[in-house]
Amino acid sequence: MFRRAFWFTAGAAAGVWATTKVNRQLKKLTPESLAAQAADKAVEAGHRLKDFALDVKAGMTQREGELNDALGLHQDPDRPDNVTALPGPRRTRAIQNDKTTHMKFSYDRNEDH
């Protein structure tokens, strides 16, 4: 008699456990739950992307500082945007407005064929 009661109780407990497991899995597959999971994953991906962008920006700033040091470019604290100053004035090339240096081309449609 006790043996039957034990197996009946064990079977009922296993049935309740299995039913609870199945219901939890079914609730995870409802459209609302899937939408919430997708939104959570999208927010998580957004945070990862933001962290990546911040890391890239920090690396760019560090590398820019290294290149400025290597090229002899220094930050000018008197400038409002802290723009990098060039080491010296550049020489500009003279531009000639001489009309005799222009070549004249004639366009003949028959030359293309």
C-alpha cells in the first residue's frame, strides 16, 4: 500500500514539475516575450557598440597625441577650440595668369571613329 502511495506521489510531483517547465517555456515563446527579449538584446548591443565607439575615440586621441609629438605639432592653449597649430608658415606657389601657356585643343568628332 505504501509502495503505491509513494509512486503515485512521485508521479504526481513529476507531472507538476514537467507541466511547470513546459508552461515556462511556452511563456518564453509568446510574441510579447520574444519582443521583450529582442529589445533587451538590442539595448545590450547598443551599449556594446557605444563602449566600442568610446574605445575607438580614446585610441584615436592617444594616437593623435603620439603623432603630434612625433611631428613636432603642439597644442596651443590660447586657441579657443584647442586646435593643433602648424610648426611654421608654408610657402605658397605663385600662380601664373599667362594666357600663352594654355594649349588650345580642337575637338573633331571624326577623330574618335
